[in-house]
Amino acid sequence: MDCKGFEDLISAYADGETTGEEAQLVEAHLKACRACGRRLAFIRRSKDILASMPAPEAPADLKAALRVAAAQAEARSRAEPERPGSPSGKALAAGALAGALPGRAEPRPAGPTLLDRTSAWMGTLSPRYGLAFGLAAFLLVGLWFERRQDDPVPIDVMLSAHRRYALAQPLARTDSDPGSVDAPADDLEDDETDD
């Protein structure tokens, strides 16, 4: 494999993301190729410099802006009209009252029902359209009933979780990095390859 094939592997090697076999390949190549050794040294030095930089501070008004945006989103969701198809309390009460009242049931008009008409219409289409329509209807009904509101996460919790993650994922190379092959770090600007 030439140097072009090792570019991604060297970067992954510097990050400690290579398998044992890949690490052995990279180490063998680094012993024979000064240009790739310089590339590895440059990547490691760049990581060290980035890790030594202070973490950027969030703007002072970020927390307040997030709280306002969350409150507005919550107000919009509460002001959302009832979903179509969900019976309101008045409709349920009217239905219960109508069912409890004595009376004569109206005879249904003779003729095909909605189910009969739908079945006939589906029968005129090819089976694949019927299957696609049925699957789409099944998925839509399932998604409609599974729709739920997630519990809101407080902004303080989100920001502290992000900070903990940023602190736990350092950019700098540690001593526990696999493969600590020392590569010459001179002439980093030189892009010539030694194969």
C-alpha cells in the first residue's frame, strides 16, 4: 500500500481508532516512510494544541434564550387544537345520552357500505397498489397512536451534560494511545513522500 492508502489510517491511528492489524500495518509503514511519520507528528501536535486551548464559553444570554424558546414551544404545544378523530368530552356525553334515550332505530338504506365500496375500489387496482396502500395506512395509524410528548429536559441538565461530554472526550493524545511510534517531526511543511 502506498502513502495515499495510509492517509486515513494514519489519522485513525493518531486517534486510537485502528484495529490491532491496522495499527501493525501503520507502524510498519511509519518505520519506512518519513513523510507519513511527519504527517503523524503533525496530527498529534495539532491535537495537543487544540486540547490545550480553553473550552469556548457559551454566551451569557444563551441560557435565558433557551429558556424563552422552550417556554414558547411549550405554549404552542399546549395551544394546539384537538387532534382530528379524538372525541371531545361533549361529543362523548352526547353519544352516551343518545344511546340511553329510548327510540326507534332508523333502518339503514339498502346498498353497499363504505367497506364494500372500498373493497371494490381496491379490487380494481393491482395487488401491489393495494398492498402499498394497506401498508401505508397501517404505518400511519401506528405512528398516530405512538405519537407522544417526550419529557422536557431542563436546560441546566443539557448544558452540564454537554460540558461533561466535552471534558470526557479530550482531543489530546494520551499515553494510553495504541502505538506510540516516535516519528521525526522535522520539515512538516514538506509534502514529498518517501516510499
